[in-house]
Amino acid sequence: MSKTLRLVACVAFCAFFLRTEGKKPLQEEDCEVCVNVLRNFEKKYPDIKDKDTDTIEATFQKFCKNLKEKDERFCYYIGGAATSATNILKMMSRPFKNHLPMVKICEKLQDADPQICDLKYEKKVDLGEINFKKLKVKDLKKILSDWNEDAACKGCSEKSEFERAVKQLMPKHAPEAYQKLKDREEL
């Protein structure tokens, strides 16, 4: 065998070895939406793992009809939504029926569609522990938006204006948090 051929064979072997060895196991927090949706599905239908895969898939599609936001997007990605362009439900139903851990099921789904684990829940701001000095304008706008009070600060451009609007609306939308901050003399 020539030196060049041996070198090419060695490079090909190393490339294959590095590609298969470089994958780290998925953790729950790496794919939180997937794990959460599958857990909620199992909670709602506790005996579903004893059914055949077609029944699991049909039940999952029914389950997906009532989901919102990130959970609904997850259903869309794997084919659980009526508007889904792809369908990889088989990759969920078979391992689900075989009692594989949720993280492993999500790992298999991620292999088929990498965006599955890109879905993340938005972190909720604990208004009782809020530090207005550390909040960004984006966070203050999000609080107002969550309260459906976008108009409360129409034309606001300064952080202090958004802060004032949130503080004024806190007694209406988050009275417990308002009382906590008032007790700590932060309002």
C-alpha cells in the first residue's frame, strides 16, 4: 500500500472516529420544551405507553391541539400539529412505547431535527424579588406586554419612564409583589 493511500485511510478513520465520539449526552435543561411536553403527555394519558404506536401518535396529535407557544411549536416540529410540514412522530412514538427516558426520546428527535432542542421557555421575572436598577428596558417592556398594558407607556423612551409605568401598574397586576417591594421600601 502506498504512503498516500495509507494517509488517506488514516485521515478517513480519524474523521469518522472524531465525528462519532464528539457527541455529548443530552441533559434535560438542554431540551426543556421537548422533555416537558412529553412528560405532560404522559401525565395526561398515564396508560398511553401500553398502546400501539398509531394510537400514541393519534393521541399525541389530539393532545397538541390545546397547547400554546413553545409547546405548540414543538408539536409543529415533530408533526403533532395539523399544520405541520414534517412528520417524525414515529421517532417519538416507538421509543415512548418502549419506555425510554424522555431525554433519550428528545435526543433521537434532535438527531432528526436539530431545532427541536433550540426551543426554550422564557424565564419569568419574579416581581417580588425584582431589582429595577438591574432590569433592562426590554424586560420592563416584556412585563408591560405580559400584563397587556403596552399602551401604558406609549411614547416612553427612557428606562425611568418604563420603570414608573411598571411600578404604577403593579398594585393592579401583581399586588403581592407590590406589597413585598413596598415592605422592603423599594417603591
